[in-house]
Amino acid sequence: MAQLPAEWHSKTVPVCIIRQSQVIEDEISSMNKPKRHSFLPLLSSTLSFFPFVLISTQNPTPSGFKTNDYADAQLQELVRKMRERATVYKEKLKDPVLSSPEGSPTASKEEKKEEKKEKAEAKPEEDHYCDMLCCKFKKPPLKKYLEYLQLPDSIDSYTDHRYVAWLMLVTVAYNWNCWFIPLRFVFPYQTPSNTIYWFTMDILCDICYLCDLLIFQPRVQFIRGGDTISDKMEMKKFYHSSIKFRLDVISVLPLDVLYFFFGFNPAFRANRMLKHNTFFEFNDRLEAVLDKAYIYRVIRTTGYLLFILHINACLYYWASDYEGLGSTRWVYDGEGNMYLRCYYWAVRTLITIGGLPEPQTLFEIVFQLLNFFLGVFVFSSLIGQMRDVIGAATAGQNYYRSCMDNTVSYMNTYSIPKLVQNRVRTWYEYTWASQGMLDESELLEQMPSKMQLAIAIDVSFAIVNKVDLFKGCDTQMIYDMLLRLKSIVYLPGDFVCKKGEIGREMYIIKQGEVQVLGGPDGTKVLVTLRAGAVFGEISLLAAGGGNRRTANVVAHGFANLFILDKKTLNEILVHYPDSEKLLMKKAKVLLKEKGKPAPGPPVQQPRGLASLFGQKQETPKLFKAMLGGKGRDGLVRLLQLKRQQDIQSRENRSKEKSKQTKILKESKDKIDFTKTLRASDSILWKQQ
């Protein structure tokens, strides 16, 4: 035992502290000898602040002595902390995998001063407010708007939404040219009085074309040999060598200068319709961004149909003007709204409704035949494309209906009860409504493993990371485990696990609630577990299948659970031995905690010096059972039990003795009978 400080050997040494210090010193010295004196300076410095009454080691304790409650409480707290520290160090020496209980070192004064200087230098940004009428609201500064609008050196066409917005603006300009150039060329809508307005819109569209040609397209990244190229010169060279660049240059050629020689004729702007690559690129990028792209596909297909009808209406008016307005019954007579009347004729012709005036001249007959042939081809193509779009949009729903119909047909074939059939239908409907698919693994199997892991981390990592059993394990091990989780939907009233079953799975609640049932009849709700809760994790590491379920777990409503079985976990832990060792240790700790009895009412701690000798140990249960009570009654009962045992032992002995006597008598009778037979045989032999 270590020597105590010299100042403790005075006449006023506290006996309680000396005894307790010796106990703690023995514990620490048995654990780690280099640290045997580490608690003495702390204890001696702490004692100087305790205003308690010291007890003399030589003089006897006076009869009127009273313990200071505050000093007693402080001393007990100090002893408790030292015991906990000694226990932690013992566990650390037994298993070095656990982290050290020592706190991380605090920052030095110089580092703290530097941090304060940095915080003082980093001044917060000033808040900007906008006064409008009687309201004052906060708005972001103009600098942030400019930073957001500033073009980057390179543009990722797949992820940059600003590029998609710009493509939409160019597409609007392209549609303006495609729709209004034929309209202005054929119909007399462009007059000298409104030419300035048409000319202004044309200039704005040309500006969009030029900005796209000179600013945006040379900054678009491209892929070459699997690498994303973002160098300025390389991007410019790639764009200038593409066919798209040539068509873009042709589409911005200033053929409008011919206006000065031939007048304002929209036909000179026909080259603007060659910028169709930007239009199709916008469609592809928008479909990749939208959640329900099939809606846009339906709108786009409808737009194609309306544009073809628009071109046909323009051709009909041109043919009528060529033949002469109102010259025959077939041509446009010049009455009413010219565009709507021609568009109506184009719809009836392309859709082949019929009921139109018969063509009179050869030109009208040829024009009508071409319209019929073109109408049949275009209309059938658009109808087929519309069918494909709607079929792709409802492919998942059709698959769900097919699976459900096949299941119902199978159940009817084998005469499954209606109750079971209704539960199966309910499962199909809820699973499809909640997930949009019947099996998530079918969708994920089509992706690379890295993408599967990224999706699994976003969906399940936050839930699995809350499980105490997996805290401190290798992160890659947890990632591998996320890929093996299975999602299962339970209907209301389904048993997730039953009492007495061998536990082989761990359950993580993804959505819904489950109830743990217990009590004498197994119907009492002990606890309700909600989303994010975990149960059955001890079953994964229970050795020999000895961990049986202690209660019934029932789905309260529709519950979606993640399941991880023991076989899958063992396959993963083969590659992570350190994590396996840590999991085994944690499983032992959890099993010990699970086996502890429920905490009862708080036990009143003894006060004064009695607290240093510990609590009196409880009488063994076997001895209690033998006594059966307390005091004289217990002793009487014990004597009666002893007397009954003696009487029973005597009866057993007498029974055994009588049994042996009977056996001996029977054997003696047999011997006598045998002797008699032999004697009679010998007499008969002599007579013969």
C-alpha cells in the first residue's frame, strides 16, 4: 500500500478518508501501478475545501458528535467518481478497443486568442432591407444576384439549370420564327403600319441567336475519351468543329439586308428555322429535369400536330390566292377570319373527316390528293407517338395490374379463403401507393453498385446510424450492410415476431408503428415503437440461437420495416474482424443489461460513517426458501421440515427392508423346490 502524506499523520486525520483512500488506492494499484499516487494530490487538495469536523485518532469520539451533512455528501460524491474512474480504467486494460475515457486536450491560450482575432476580423454581412409602402422586409444584397447571374467559365449542360433556362429562351425565339415567318409570308398580316413591331421582335430573336452562338455554346463542356473537358480553348474548338456550329452560323446570316432591295419580305428570314438542334436539346434537358416528363411529351406531341395543321392552313391560303379567292367552290371565298377558316379546312383535310367541297381544277385535285396522303401519314404517326408516350407513362401501373390479376387468379384456382385474398389485395394496393413499385430491388439492380450505395445512404444511413449496436463500427461495413437491407410491408395486425421464436433478424422501422405486447394473456401493450426505432438487434449476435423472443410484436397500422438477418451480417463481418470484435463485446453488454431486473424504488443511502462499510448483502434466495419466514416461525417451520424428512427416510428404509426380505424368501422357496425335484429324480433312477 502506498505511503500517505506526512501531514495526514497528525492527531486530526479523518479516519473515514484514510480507510476510503486505502480502498481506492488498492483498486488502482492492482489495476495499473504507475498511476497509484495519481489520486492523492487531488484528494489532499479537495480536503482543504471541506468544512467538516475532523476526528482525532487518539482521543475517543465524544458522545455529542454530529456529522456535517454537506461534507458527508461531498465526500461520497468524490468516492463515487473515483470508483467510476477505476472501473473505466479496468475495462480499458481488459479491452483496448474501447476509446479512452480521458477528455480531448483543450486549446492553449495562444490558439484561443488567434480564434478570437479571426472571429473579430470576420465581420457578419450587413442585412439589407427594402421599404415598400408601409412594409419593410429583408432582401438579399445585389451582390448575391450578380454572383448568381455571372456566367461560369464552363457550363455543365446536364446539371446547370441556368443553361436550361437559357435554352428555353432560345426555343421561344425559334418557335416565333417557325410559326410567324410562314404566317407573315402567306397571309396579309404584315402591313406598312405594323412593320416596325414585327421588325423589333425579329431583332430580339436575332440577339438571342447571337448570344447563344458567341457566349453560351462555346462554354458548354463535352466528353472525350471518358473525360469531361472544361478547358476554354478545347471547348471552343469542339463547338466550332461541329455541325451544330455551322447550322447556327447559317441561321444568323443577315439576309435581312435584302429588305433594302426587295422590301420587307419575311421569306428572307427562312434561315432562322435552321436552329432546330437547340430546340431538340432543350427538350432532352427539360425531360431530364422534370419529375413527370411524360406530361411534357404529351404537350410536345400535341404541339407538333398543331404546327403541321398551321403549315397546312398557310398552304391552303396560298393555293386559294394562286387560284383566286372565291373563284371556285373549293378555294377560300375571302369571308370571315381568313386564318381560322383556313385552319378549319386544314383540320378537316388532314384528319380526313370529309364533307369538303369537291376540287374543280387539276391543280386543286393534285393539291387535295397530296393533302390526303400527307394527312394519313402524319396523323397516323402522331397517333402512334401519342400511344407510345401514354404507354410509357402507364407502364408501371400496367405491370402492377398484371401482377395483381395473376395473383388473384392463382388464389381462385386453389380456393384460397376470401379473408386471405382481401389481405393480399390490401398489401398490393398499399405497397404500390406508398412506394410506386412492388419491389425496390428490381429498380436498383439496373444501376451500378456505387449509385446503389449513394441511394441507400440517402434512404437508410440516418436510421441505421442511430442504432447503438453499430456505433463505432467501420463506416464501410455499415455501407455494405445498407445494400443488404430488405424492405417489407406489414399489414395492420400482422405479427412481426412472436414470443418464443428464435431471433434471427433485426428490424428497423422505416414508416409506421409497431406495438410490443405482453401480460398474462399477451394482449397488453407494453410500448409503441415509431419510425426510426430499432428492435431485435441483439438477435444478430446471439450465439447458438439461444436468444428467443420475449414478447409479441404486432404492426399497429401499415408498417414498412427494414430487415437484416444474421446470415447476411456474418457474411459482411468476415471482411471486418475489428468491427466483429467490437460488436461481440457490445452484444454481451446489451445482454447483461437486458437480463437485469427492472429498477425498483430508490434505496435510501446510509448516512455518516456507515456509508463507508457498504450496504448489507441480501440473504440468498435458497436460504430464504428454506426458512420460509422470519424469526421463530421460520425456525419452527424448518424443524418441521426436518422431522418430515426423517419420517420419510425411515419409511423408505422399512419398505426397502421388507422388499429385500420378500426377495430372500422367494429365492429360498425356489431353492427348496429345486432340491425336492432333484431328490425325487434320484429315487426314481435307483428304482429303475
